[in-house]
Amino acid sequence: RGQGDRAAPDESPEAAVTRIPKVFRIGPFRVAVVQLPARKLAEALDEEDEPEEDWSPGGWVSEDLTIYLDKTLPKQKKWGVFCHECAHAAIDFAGKTL
């Protein structure tokens, strides 16, 4: 049987999404990933004084080389936010001199 003939253990879209890394590298830079509840995330991103509906689902803090994510998001949404924040990190790193 070919690999395409195998049945997946769980066919749901959520099952296909793997875990977000806690640490990864973009070139020579080590990036940490921290998942927090929404309120703690708002505090980390200095948004706690904003209305809750305006809080960001994630953020890139270049001073700390850290991506922060709302841990309460569904996996697929969290991956989208993670990729968005990775793009911010990559753009920041593109301008740095090694």
C-alpha cells in the first residue's frame, strides 16, 4: 500500500496541527515563544488598559527576542498568529548587522 492509502488516526483539522515550539532559531537568532492567558498577554504587551476586545492575540517583542501568544486560542488560529509574529521577527532580523 502506498502512503496515501493510510488512514489518519484522526481526520479532524485540529489533529493535523502540531505543537508550537517554545524556542526556535531564525538564522543566528534564538527566539523564545511564550503562551499566556489573554489577560497576562495584554499585560506583557502593555495593552491591559485597552478594552478587552482590542487586545492582541499575540505579539513580537524585539527587545526580548520573544513571541507572545494567547494560549486560549484554538490551535489553528494560534498557528496563524505565530506565523504572523514570526514574520515580524524575520523583518526585524533582516535589518540587524551580524
